[in-house]
Amino acid sequence: MTTEVRLPGAQATPVVAAPAAPVPVLTMGVEEEFLLLEPETGRTAPAAEEVQARVAGASGARLVRELTRFQIESNTLVHTDQATLRSDLLELRLAAATAASASGVGLAACGTALIGNTGEPPLSRCTRYRHIAREFRAVIRGQGVCGCHVHIGIGDHEEAVQVINHARPWLPVLLALTSNSPICDAYDTGYSSWRTMLIARWPSAEPPPFFHSAGHYESLVSGLRASGAILDRGMIYWLIRLSDHVPTLEFRCADVCATAEEAVLLAVLVRALAATALRDVRAGVAAPQVDQTLLRAALWRAARDGLDGHGLDLFTGDRVPAWRLVRRLVERVRPGLAATGDLRMVAGALETVRRRGSGAARQRAAYQRRSHLPDVARLLVEQTVSRAGEARRAPQR
């Protein structure tokens, strides 16, 4: 039995009820980093300690401080179902936004600060962060940026590094889909994800290399530590890495998503990508050995154009419309989406993004109307806590 599902810009395609090979159903969890800003100006507001102190109960334990005092991070529970993940993300966003409002500031899901983050940021009260600032010097300037990290439950390190090899060519597509940082320091950068360009200044902030084994992974980590390019394992900033504190594979390429619905879309696609790759690893399918230089070039193009331009197809070497690569990603991860029953949800969420534009496109449209940063700040604060139905009804920009 098959069901037809139409992807944005594509012909109707059948969902096969029984995939040819079993695909594991993996767990997923999400970390989201948020900015605190003055809603009337869009300027960063160093109020993280006060905001965190206002959040009581279970949610409070899952809201933690970040590098700067104008950021806060949320951590979901572990989920196997996208509906419960969505509820968890909304609960955490609403708790943080309510506390922020009570502190006189706004919570904004945005990859870069609109204004107020040009020099060394006000660091959180953390010895480690201050050590990082001393060691890496001017790199710390402007680094109050916000990403979305998706954790996928794969505990075996040998399998996990092979999944990285299979997944790394798709990082530019995931970045384009989540691009949400076009404006920085009161300036339209011309990029969809300026956050990507800022974090690239860190020595290890790059796509992961092709790993021959878990031992190879560890030897590179040892070399980074010996050089001083990282101070500890928490500074492994590869865009996919093994988590050091939980048995997961952590995808780190995305800007923080503008809405919870878009964060769920990202998490579900990442899980399906990892699950499909894990199936292939267990079947002995070799990973594509995509050149690191071309992968970096594809990430640059994705950061520049987002969904509104072109991307580099790493399998053909052609520059093609970004949405064509999104459709190719969905086809690649179809077995994983079918295993969890998420294909219809993904098709609907992608259609919503296509209709409304990416987070970057919506920011840029709000700014271009009057070149007025508070317009963008209001959009960001409203989107951060919007629910799925509200997001779908929002006017096209």
C-alpha cells in the first residue's frame, strides 16, 4: 500500500509503507540558543541571570546560561515522537519568553544580534568562558551567536563516526533550510546565515573531516588539544561531533530556528538522515568521500544564499537552486521518514517554509520595509513563541 505526498515544487511521490531494509528509530533531543534583547530597539540585553532566576520548576532546570549574558539556552528531553518534541520546545520557549518579559526584555530566536555585539561581549560568570576569551583573544569579539544543535541517539562510536561520513555532504542543505541570521550590527550582511561566517573564526569550527575510524576521530581531537586549538572536548566545534556527555551524535550546523515548528522540521530531518545512514553503515554501504574543500565551499554558498538562491550539489559538482537540494535531501532520508511516519509532516512543514520564506528571508523583508531594526526585533520575539497554527496563518512577507 502506498500514500502520495507532494513535496514543495515536486510531483507527487509515493510513500512506501514497507522500506526495503529496516531503518532504526532513533531518539532525538534539541538544544536551542536564544538572544535577549530590548524589544523597542533590538539591542542586546545582558539579563540572562535575571531571566534564568525567574524560571521555576522543571523548565528552569533545562534553561542554562550561554557564553554571553545576553544569551540563554534550552535543552529538551529525549524524544522519539515529533509531536512530543514540539510540545517540549514550545514549553521551554514560552517559559523563557515569559521570564524575559517579566525582566523587561524579549526572547528572540535569531542567529546573530541585530545590534549591540560588536566588541568583546559581556561574558557569563564562568571561569571556562573567561579562559577561552584569554586564549583566543579577538576571536571572541562578536561571538554572541545562536545555533540549534540536534542530538541523535547513537551510542556506538564506530558506527557514529561512519554516520558522520554519510551525513556530512548534506550539512549545506540543512544550513540553507535553517538560515536565520542576515542582520548583524544594524547591517544587512547580504548573507542568509552570517552566524556561520562568524563561528568559522574558531579553529575547529568547520565541517567534520572524513573519519577512517573512531580511533582516527580521537587522534584528531588529541592533535587539536596539543596545538591549543581547543582547550577541552567541549570546544570541538565540528558541525557534527560525538557528544562527550551523552551517548549521541550532535549536529551543529544550523542557526537557531525562528519557530518551534521549524526546529521540529530540522530535528526530524536530521534524525531521518542519521537513521538512513546508520542502516547503510550496517549494510556495508561505503560513504561518499566528499572533498573537504568543496564541502566548505558548499557551506559558504548555503550561508550566503540560504533558500533564496543556489547551492552546490556535491554529488554532481553543479550549482543548482537551493530548493532542488532540499528535495534531494528528502529523497535521501525517505527511508528514515517512512520508518517514523514523519514524511507527511515534513512535506507540510517544507511547504510552509516555502510559502512564508526562511527565517532569514522574513527578517530581511521586515527590515527592508522601513530599514527599522525594531520592526525586526518585534518579528523575532513574536515568532519565537508562535505555535504551528499561528505560524501557518502569518502573512507572506
